[in-house]
Amino acid sequence: MNRIESGTGSPVLLVDDEKHIRLAAGQTLELEGYEVETLERAEGVLERIDENWPGVIVTDINLPGIDGLELMKQVRGVDPELPVILITGHGDISMAVTAIRDGAYDFIEKPFASEFLLDTVRRALDKRRLTLENRRLRQELESQNAPGPRLVGNNPRMVALRRLCNTVAETPADVLLLAETGSGKDLVARYIHERSPRRLKNFVAINCGAVPENLIESELFGHEAGAFTDAKNKRIGKFEHAHGGTLFLDEIESMPMSLQIKLLRVLEERMIERLGSNKLIPLDIRVIAAAKVDLKRLAEAGEFREDLYYRLNVVRIDIPPLRERRDDIPLLFQHFTLVAAALYGREVVELSAERMHSLLLHDWPGNVRELRNLAERYVLLGESCTFDFDNRPIIGSGGGNGLTLPEQVERFERMLIHTELSNHGGSIKDTLEALGLPRKTLYDKMRKYGLDKSDYKA
């Protein structure tokens, strides 16, 4: 990547009261691809930035009105980690050194070479990007560590899924989940419920494919005493039990056609009638439906009501299968082993790199559920546990599942660094010794793979 490509889109605020410096330095930065805004005075800078602003500020120390040092203090009040680069005259060096101790990123002494300016700005922007990314990851981690169900994973699709779930949770909208068996549909539904205003009310789950067809209507709507043979007492159905909370309908594709018509009416009117009653009961519920097949395709084939599909499909959330987010496997395995260790009162035996690599190469037809079961088995049996899938050991089998050799190498390398950082609580010194890498090489690879030592501290 050349410098113009690396600078494209990155904002730089340049503050200097000398016109020729604004013109020369501004042009240098613009030719490099940065979005440059030049100002003659410091007044007006704060209204252009906030804690999420992705750029850097380059400012002269000697300015009319608010000087560069005071501007730096004000900027640090907005965001202490926003890089401020100071332009200094010869007599300002000691002042600039003191400013660096107070939080300035760096200083440039007049007259300065264009390459020196560009190098300083580039490094400051790299730091800014990492700062913002680390904040985002910490926010995601805090979200994952909140009470209730956790959606574990840092794969971009999982990050986007969590954001969508958090957004939807605050609304009353019905949700349609699409995912393969074992991908965590129930977990996602509970996650939405626990982060919604309905969390203090019931979360009611029913598997539409597990209830006999002759009983499912009574299960959902309830019945009055005497409504049918053996209906000796009044029964509150799942809909009514979920009043004020969330009803989760798993395997909705298995619901009989005759019942789909009644479900559509409930979704439209938010009222039900118990079997054997003519009284309408108003409902305040959110419905989360889940399917393991494409409902739209079923509707087009006449195997699912099209009007019900469009009514359910207010917000659609696709949960990725495990094979499409393999980079989350080490984190998920670690999470499941810690949970299992606490459940069974066992210590976790560290998984070898070779065995972890074998997990990364597996196709996981059972998805997260299959991985969780394996993690529990590993906690119970330790190294004697056989990683056996479809009655064959994974190690040494199967190839790279469509990955090129460089992609497999990168995945294995990231996993090794992640493992050592975890083992050493984020200690760079200990990780360097364990991996036998120079410090700069380790930092370069951590940046490449989006790893931050602060994420591993106890």
C-alpha cells in the first residue's frame, strides 16, 4: 500500500497563524491523501472534534488568542487520547518537551522537512486508529460480560450481530432468526430478551417441531375446562404466559398450516382466544421466531404461508455457522472449558497448539453446540479425550477446507499469539520469550491480527 492509499480519508486539523506554513504543510498532507482543514486560530477546533473523531491535530505553539499549549489542554478535556502534534520554534523546544510529558503526542521543530511531518502524522494516525479500535473492543467486551446470556466472538459477523441485537432489543419489534441447527438461536433470542425492557417478565420458549400437532394449539393458546376430552382444568397457554415478555417460537417452519393462520391473526391483533372460549384476551408480547431453513423459499414453494413469513420478517437476523467464523473457535473453546470447569469442579488442562489447530480445520456440522460438547468432554477427560468427529480423528485429516496455505498459516499464527498472550496475562516480555520473537515483530503481528495486550490482563 502506498502512502496516498494509507492516508485516504484520514482527517488532519492544521492550526498555524503563518499563512505560508498553512499552505505548504496543508498541501503536503493533501497530496498524501489526508483530508486537511487549516485554521489560523485555535478557536473553532473544539467544535470540530469529539471523543470518536478519527483524526489528529497539528498546531503551532505560538498562536494569537488561545495558544497551542492551551489548545492541547482543551483537546485533552474532550479526549485525553486524541493525538496533538506541536509545531515549535527554536526557542520553544524546552516548552515542547514539557508538553510531551503533559500528553502531547510529538513536536516538530521549524523549519521542518515534509517527510518528517508526514512520518509524524502517519504514526499519530496509526495510534488514533488503534485507540478507537481498542475502545470499540472494550465496549464489546463489556457488553459480552454483562449479566445474562453472552454472544461470544470477535469475528466481524458476530460483532455486527451483537450490535443489531442490542439495537433491536430496545424496540418492541418482532424478530426472525435464521440459522443452522446448533448455531445458537435460543441463545440469541434470550440475549435479546435480557437486554430489552421486557427482561423482568417471562421468556417463554416452545419448539414447534417437538410438540404433537394435536396438542400445539392448546400449548400456544391454552384452553378452558371441558374444551375437549381430558381438558378437565383451565390451562394458560404459552402466549398468555408470555404476556409482558417474550415468546420464542423455534423451528417455526414445522408449524402446521392450519395453525399458521391463527398465529398470523395473533401477530396482527395481539389478542388470543383460549380453546373453548369466545373471550378475547389482549396480549403484550414480543415474538421471536426461528427457523433452520429459508422461510421465503418455503413460502414460494407453498410450504409456508407467505403472509406469515412477511409478518414475522420485521427484523431478520442471520446467525453465522461456526465454520464461517473459525477465528472465534479459540475464544469459544476457552469460554466453554471455563464454564465446564466451574460446573464439574475440574481444572482446565491447557490445549496444545496442534490440537487447537485441528479444531480450526474441522467443518463443525453441529456448530457451536458440537464445540461446547467437545469442550465439556475435554474438561472431564483431559488429554485422554479423543477429538473424534464422524468417527475419525481430526488431527492430520481434511486439509484446509478451502483455505489457501498462507491463510492457514496466518490463522495458526494468530492462534499461537493469542494463546501465549492469554497464558501470560498480556505480558509482552513473557510472550516474546515464549514465542522467540523480536519485540517489533510481535507488535507488528499483534497489530496485523487485531490483538491488544490490555484485552488479556486479569
